[in-house]
Amino acid sequence: MIGRENAYRRRKTEQVAECECGAHHSREEDEMAKVLKDSGLGGAAVSRRRFLGATGAAMAAAAVATAPLAGQEPAMKPQRSADHHLPNETDPRPETVNRQLERQNTSSAESLEVDSGTVEPFKYSFGLAHKRIESGGWTRQVTERELPISKTLAGVEMRLTAGGVRELHWHTSAEWAFMIYGNARITAVDMDGKSFVNDVKEGDLWLFPGGVPHSIQGLGPDGAKFLLVFNDGNFNEFETFLLTDWFHHTPKEVLAKNFNVPASTFDKVPAKELFIFQAEMPRPLAEEQKQSGAGTGAVHERFVFRPGEMKPTKATRGGEVRIVDKTNFPVTNIAAAIVRVRPGGLREMHWHPLSDEWQYYVTGTARMTVFQAGGKARTFDFEEGDVGYVEMSKPHYIENVGDTELVFLEVFPIGTYRDISAGEWLAHTPFRLTNEHIKTGEEFLRDIPREKVVVRPI
């Protein structure tokens, strides 16, 4: 009896469940049938089997309609052309575009496909800087004020006529210099009172530590042009400690007491700084070295370095590099690399782990891409007189995109040069591990040179 009652209860429970399920499917079928009717796929009397078949067909049709055709790019990826002529690449009013500027910056104007996100500008041209013209030459500067990213180094271009003098002066920052053109005479007095007087020519460089007083004078036949780099991004060439300015702002009686001479001795001290002025040509080098070194001695070679007399640090078919830092120029606290890249060559992918890098392009045309964490990258074009800046540890490369030799300077606000290349990183990491990342195959990794290349091709 009890068994029959339990069986009866089970049958009633199943019937109730079937009714609820049927009611649920009935409501679902009615709602979806209306959708199908509105879409033209069937009427209100569509069966559950027809409904499932129809919805499956509709989903398949939608998938086919949205899938790209074989060999076709996904619909959301912007189309690009080799000559950038497509409507989505061109300006509808070309007459409003600064064509000359865009021709000098094609990597920005045409936007390389690998570039992504917002990267702070790392290029500025000396051609955009204010030029201060004086009787003995001119000067202009690129500092943190012109290029905000350049926080650790600033640069100055200067031209001196034959006889033109950059006034006796000093500053708190160290001064690293590279001769771009011509000939000049440089002088200084170190903290031991020893004299430095020497001549420099194109390709030479010098370093004056902060606080050391010095001067620069153009020689014959046509003076000089040179680059100055200072280890302070906020340096101002127009606000240095000048001899004439200091004496003008010191009472004559104090000057007289200091030097034990009549006050009238200083009657002709200029009322305004000389800064850059035209003067007579200096006396012969040997004569001035002897005169200035009397009493305390001289250090006539201490502050000058001649890279042309050293062998390249690294040379390949693609070019060469000469590295000058405190290992071969003990007085310097500013390291530098003088890089030459032949047409089609590449300053290999690398980064600098110890400091920012300040660049100056001496000759040629180049392209540099800087990668930034977070999937960001930007590319700029460079030519003679341009400044580049790469923050510490950001990977980059420099490519010669012209048909002449590219010469540029890498300058660092520390005394030691250090870099890490992509090649040496991959060459000295387990191949299987690396291949799991970039899927190139281990043969590619085995063929990478074990030593730093610097300039490619090898």
C-alpha cells in the first residue's frame, strides 16, 4: 500500500514538472516566434524544432556576414598605403599643411605603424632656438626650457669669428665641448693655480670642470664652430659668471685694494658684459703657454682630448664608434660616444641603464624610434643641428636613412659609458626560454653575435 502511494506521488511530481516545463517552453517559443515573424523567418505557429533550426541558421548567417574574407584585413584595422595616398591618410586641405616641416619629419607626419600611444617629444632643433648675435660671433641653446624632457643635460652651439672671444667666465656646471668646424684656442686655470692653454681643431673635444674659469677664441683662417654640453638641463648660457660683469659690480676702491694698484687702473672696465666680442688674434701658442704657466706650472694637456688620434672602440662594415669617458679621459665627468653610421647602417637596438642620453646630430639624416613601457613608441627624424634625448633605460635605435655618412654624438651626465644591446641580451639568455617569447626559432638565436656589435651590419 505504502509502495503504491509512493509511486503515485512520484508520477504526480513528474506530471507537475512536465506541465511547468511545458509552460516555460511555450512562453519561450511564443516570444521567439514573434521575433522570428518580425524578422521574416516564420510565423507565430513556429514549432520548437523549427525555432531551433531557424535560430541556428540565423546565427550562422550572422557569423558569415561579419567574418572577413580570405586575405582581407579585419574591418576595424585602418588601411595604409605605401605612398600614403588613401583618404584616411591624407589632408583634405593640403594647402594648409606645412609641407616643408612635414618633409623633414616624415616619420611623424606619416606615423609609422609600430608607433603607439603618447610619448613625450624627444626632439628639438637648434634651428628653432633664439640666436644671440654679437660682434665676435653668435650662440644659441637647447635646454630643458626648449625641450622639457631634457632634464639632465643642456646644449649650446657657438660660432666665433677669427679673433672672436667667448669672454673669460665660469659656471657651476661642467662644460663638455666638441669642435664642429675650424680652429680655436682655449684657456683655463685649475684649482691648483696651474695654467692650461692649447689649440683645438675640428673633431677635438675638451672638458672644463664646474667652477674652473676659462675662455675660447676663434683662430684663423675662419674662426670656429663648436658644441658645448652642460650636465644641467636648466643651464643658461646667457647667465654665467663673467669677468667684466663681476668687475663692473665691484667698487673700484675694492678692486684697488685687492690688486694693490691705483683705483684709476679700472677706469676702462666695460659698463656692460662683453660676452662674445671681436679682439686681436692671440700670440703664438708657445709664447702664451710659457707666459701663463710662469710660477705655478702648467697642465696644457689636461682638459683636451683628441678622438682622431685613438682607434675606434668598435668598427664594423656599418660604421664605427669612439667612446670617450673617464677611462681614457680622466678629467671628464661627462661620457660620450662619437658614432659614425654608413648609409643603410644601424646603431643597434640598445638602452643605457645608468643615465639619460643627450644626442647631437653633426651630419647626415637619421630616424630614431624610442620604446616606452606600456606598449608606447614614437619615431622622429633627425638631421644636422637636431638634438635628441632618450631617458634612462628606454630602448631605441638610430638608423641612417640618407645616402651620406651619419655622424652623431651620444652624451651622458656621468663619467662612465654603459649600454646593453638587444643582441647581447638575447645571445646570453637560454635559447629555449627566449624562443618561447618571440617564436623565432633557436637557429636565429644561435647566430646572434656573442659580443656587442654597436653599428650594423657587421
